[in-house]
Amino acid sequence: MNNLKFLVVDLPEDVSKAVIYGDFDKALKLIDLYMARNIPQVLKDRLDFEKDRIRRFKEDYTYTFDEALALAQENIKNFSKKELEYIKDARYADWIYIDGEIKFHNRFLENAIKVHPTLKERLISPEKNTPDILDEVIEDIIQNGETKYFIHVKTGLKLNSKYKRKGEKIRVYLPIPRNAQQIKNIRIINTSHEPKFISPVNYPQRTIYFEEIVNEKDEFTVEYSYENHIKYNDISADKVSENQPTFYTEEWLPHIRFTPFLVELTKTIVGDEKNPLLKARKIYNYITQNVQYSYVRQYAAITNIPEYAAYNLKGDCGVQALLFITLCRIAGIPARWQSGLVVNPYNIGCHDWAEFYIEPFGWIFADLSFGGSALRRGNKKRWNFYFGNLDPFRMVANSEFQYDFYPEKKFLRQDPYDNQTGEMEYLDRPIFQNEYEIIQEIIEVEKI
């Protein structure tokens, strides 16, 4: 179910034009016509997937221009139509056409306030600022060489009552911590139901799996603890070994793809540099300096995530991380995915970042979105830290991008590439993201 190599295949021209214009009804009719023709299975798979992309577009892009303007004016002092045009064109607000009309992403305003340099200061109801402890923690790591935290959380999914089909079997996959260089002493403390299966601690996308008959108890949760042990990586180019490994330098279709555009971009960024650490730093610098942070459509609605980031110069944490991984691999530098949650004493949420390998340092970290955010604020110390290092507030559930669950899902996943919040399905259909609520609760975060 999770083999999506057919995404390298283009759509027929008329289908593509209808999708770009946002004439989704026409696109769906054309797809049905093509499916009845004598075409290869790979194109049928691509067209069938396009139907699902259209469903996701409709979920994600919900505000007309006038609705977006009204929402912005309700929240930001003296916000004008001209400003909405500006944030749209300046990549602060994501949009597409639907039936030839501009439709904004349902998180466009949240993103603009987060990234734009002055909108936050004009909020009619200012957000409550949570303490930013990262500079203090980063300084502690640099000065002492390491730090350790004990983290205890509860996560899960809750079915919306409208989609609760009592008496029917439901299959639930929740992400849980896996072994990683910084993750130790994992414990499953409590679960809402008796698990049917728990993935091994080294499984690349680790989950706890429930298989239950739906009744009054519509929450599926897991409570776990782990320790995050972070050591400071004091890296320098003059210590880099002459011989470097070649693992994790291959393509992984459909997204980690060495397209002509990405190969040329890598050459432009790296130039004549031979030292792999300096190559990686150049790639990190390019992304953090040029790719603007942006909430984007669901990943399954993007057919080539690294190219999407590179062409549009925008993307969220995972989009930026996958661009870094792909460009590193093109440059011959081993790189791989890491993702799960950020859990600190004040916040919990989903996040993606990258690891890359340089001998003799081994696997070291790159967090493009945290680094880019620091650079936007003029915090160069934090920007430099997130090339090679990571803070201790992470839960690692995934070490590979686009990896099958075990046991496998019957239907296409809500996120076919990553798993940070969990997935559910009935025996006859998938359960979509608007049909459940995400549970993420911090119980304890303490320095050891």
C-alpha cells in the first residue's frame, strides 16, 4: 500500500490543466474516462492517487479571498486588502485555485503571524508567550558537553462522534518512541486498550497497534516515558576524514529523487567544495537563508516534496528536512530522516528534522526549521547550533521516510510518508483527519 513510485509519472495534459485551474469535478470526470481506456497500470495508479489528492486539496484550502481578508481583519489591526495580496505573493500565505477562484490554506493566518516580521505585533488579542528556554539549554549543552531529560507524555486519537460506527472493527496505529542515538530507557506505561501488537524498538516507523470493536470508549491512547540524552558535537572541517561512507546516498522514490533541477541546484550551492562537512553546511545555509517556513498542504498532496521546496522556496519542517536530505545525498553525503514530537516543559507538537553522516563524527543532526527560525530572529548562535546538534526535547518515532507500518494498513495512510499523530481505519474505508481529534498531553519533563 505504501509503494508510491508511480508518482514519478505525469498526469495526462487535460487532467493536469483541470487540476491546476481547480476544476476538480472536470478532473475527476476525465480521470474516470482515462481509467476506462487501455493504459498501463502505473498510470492508473497515478490517476487513482490524483483523486485522493483532490480530496485533500478540498480539505486544506477553505477560505476565499474575501473570507481570508475578513479573518485577517478580525485578528490584525489595520489589515488591508493590499496586505493580503502581499502576504500571498511573498509566500506567507499558501493558496491554490479552486474553480478558478483563489482559496487560502486553512492555516494561512496562523502561518503569516508566525513568520511575518511584524504581524504578530499588531494582533488585536496578543498571543500569550510561552517561555523560550532553548538558549539556556543550548548554552548548557555547549558548556557541559551533554544534557539529559526524562520525558513522560500521553498521546492518542479520539473519534468524532459523527464518524463513530458502533459495533464495527477499527484498526488504530499510534506512534511511540523508538531507539535512536539520543533516545534511551523507553517505557510503555499505560494504554487505553490491550494492544494487538507493539513494533520492535528499532522498527523504522514504530507504532502500538490496536484492533477493537467500536463502542462508547472512542479514545485510543498510549502513555509512555523515555529519556533524551544529548551530547554536544564539536565539529570542525579540519577533522574530517579523507574516506567517507556511501550508505544513505541513494534515491528513495518518489521523493528522494535526483532530478535534473535538484542536481543543478546542488552544484550551484556546493560549487567546488570537496570537504563533505562544508558541503553540508552550504546546503544548510542555503535552505535556512532562502526557504521560508510555511505550513503547506498535506504531504500526500505533493508529488515531489524536495522539488516543491526548491521551486517555491517555502515549506514546513519536514519539507525543508527532506530537501536537505536529498541535496546531501546528491552531493554524496549520507543523510536520513528523523521525526516524531517536540516535547518541552511548555509545548508538545509534531516535528521533523534530519541526520547526516560525516566521518569521524558519525551521525549528526540538522534541524532546518529551528535553524531558519533562529536566523530570522538574528540568533546566529542558535542557527549555528542546529547544524550538527539538537536540543533534548524530542521524541523519535520515525527513522525512515515513507516506511510501511507493521502490520500494514489496508488503505492509503493519511500521511503515507511519516507518522507523528497516528492513523485509523475501518475494515471498509480509511478514517480521514477531519474525522478524529489528536491527543497530545505533557505529563512530565524533567532534567536528569
